Amino acid sequence: MAISTCFFTGPTFSSLSNQNPKISTPLLSSSAPSRFTHLRLTLSTSSTSIYHRQPSFIPYFSVNNNSLSGGDGGGDNNNNGGGDDSHGNGGGDGGEGQNKKEALMLLAESGRTLESLPKDLAAAIDDGRIPGAVLSRFIELEKSPVMRWLLQFGGFKERLLADDLFLAKVFFECGVGMFTKTAAEYQRRGENFFNELEIVFADVVMAIIADFMLVYLPAPTVSLRPALAVSAGSIAKFFHGCPDNAFQIALPGTSYSLLHRIGAIARNGTKLFGVGTASSLVGTAVTNALINARKAVDKSSADEVENVPIVSTSVAYGVYMAVSSNLRYQVLAGVIEQRILEPVLHHHKVLLSVICFAVRTGNTFLGSLLWVDYARLIGIQKAHDENKALE
């Protein structure tokens, strides 16, 4: 909690300093350009002695109570997230020390020690990178056997600590993905849906394989990664300091510059290109196998059904994932959910889950429509009527 106090007269600070040893007595100068003297205090959240009234001055309090979401972290204001820094760790005034005090106090209240925590989490707390709110969420998640098992995996741990509904969102995405994508294919293709069933199947298979990664990769995280070695290259250091979601809110004591946020989009785009290309290879290979089996059984369909081009389709889907899917899911997780829905519905988890389900369902449906149009635009898929006209 940062407290700024304005004194309208020249008070005696000895009594205030004696009440709280953390407060340093400033030196007053008669040549000061302003008749106001400002004193900046840094207190732990449990300190209340500052609220005792002093007869010699009239205090004005400006309180900024950092929660789990922290400051804006946009990297353009040193008061929000501690300012910019080349590795994404700005660390505001006393931010790291405040985080560590909060976490150690919470551990003491819960009867835990640093040694009882996972090593990466304990190291992050010791470095002052983890506020008490994150540790409180970890303790709550450990009460569930399923969550306790998932917390053993670093990637799930970082995402669950940032969003306790992350697992539910994975089920939302994968559960509705197949149905919404099939419905979108039917709406876009209309009467040709069954004539183009092999292509529809390839699209759905690719989507199911990619759905999990589309939720996992762009999800906001609480970074528990240790610092890189001094000998690491500049490129490695740059991407190490990038967030997993370009729009995620920075924790107290941490900030991300605009360049780091752009780097997050580029890094996730590279990963999603690999995921999209690989999933497309599997989907089109299975589809071609089914087409060939159909031709072997029904000789009359040999000229009617064509194999799906594997390489061009796979690369095209990789590009689509890196650009369209990457941007849509970054905005969905980092802006719509974390910055808009969660602050408003933080205490209404059921309603928040329902709205997230609806928004993600709409996003999945939109993605399916965009893929069909994109595939036809670049020529890797053609409408059935177009094939007849060419014949």
C-alpha cells in the first residue's frame, strides 16, 4: 500500500516517526519552491499506526491497494508496475520487498514454510516476485486433489495461479470446439456440406488437436521461471522477459514494455504456427486415408473425390493459427476475460464461467467461419459448385 501525505504546515515529525520506525523524518527547507511538503511512506498492509491523528497537521491520504491483478503494467507509467526495464521486471519502489513480506506473513498465518512449497514458487517468493494474493490462491488450489496434481506441472501451475478458471476454460474450448466448428462448416457450405464431408472432417480434426494449445499458449501466467544465465544471448534474454499473453496485467513489482508485449505476440505466433502445421499434417493425412478407402470401395467416386493437398493445407493452417487464432485468443484471454469480465464478476464465479463459456463459444464459431473463407481465398479448398464448373 502506497500512502502519500500532504502537510499544510511545518509539523514536528518525531512523534510520527516514533510510532512507526519505517517512516523517515524529512529535512525541511525554508527555500522550498512550494508551501507543501510531501512525505512518501511505504507500509505493509497490516500497519495501522499511520491512521492515528496528529494535532499539528491535516493529512490527505491517497491509497493504492494492489491486488492480485497488480498495476497496469503497460510499461509506460512507473507508478503502475514499476516502469520499464529491458527484462520486463521494473520493480516499483519497495515492490519486491512488499511482495516478500506479504507472502511470508501469509505463510506464517497458514502454518507453512518456504521449504514446504515447490522450489520454483519458493524461489520466486524469496526473490520478491510473488505477492501474497498469488500465494493465497496456491494454498486454496492445493485443497483440491485434482488441482494439487496439476500444480506439479510448471505450465499448469503458472496458468492456474494467474486464473483459477483456466482448467474450466480448457474444457469449454475442447468440449464445444467440435460442435461449433461442425456447425460453422455446415452454415458456410450449405447444401455442399455432405459433398465436401472429407474436407469438413479434416477441418474438425485439425481444430480438436489445436483447441487445447489455443487455450494453453495465450493464457496469462504468473511467471516462476528463474533468471537466465549472464552468458545468455540478448535475444534469449528479451523473449525470457516477455509475458505469455501480450495484454495480461502485470503483477505488483513487474512491468512489461510495449516491445515486450509485441514480442509475446511474435513468440506465441511462432509456437502456434508449429502447432497448426503439425495438427494439419495429422488431419489431412487421416482424411486422405479415408478418401482412398472410399475410392477403393466405390469405384464411381474415384473421379468425384480428390485428395486434400497435405503440404499446402498444413502450411496454410499454420499461418492461419499464427495470425488469426493468435490475435483472437490473446485479446480474448488478456483483454475480454482478465481486464473486463474478471474485475466485474470476481465474486460471482458461476456467472463468470457462464459468460466465458458463451464468449469462447462465439470465438470458436467465428474462427471456423474465417478458416473456410481463408482456405478458399488462397485456393487450397474449393466449393463443390466450383469444382463442377471446372469440369
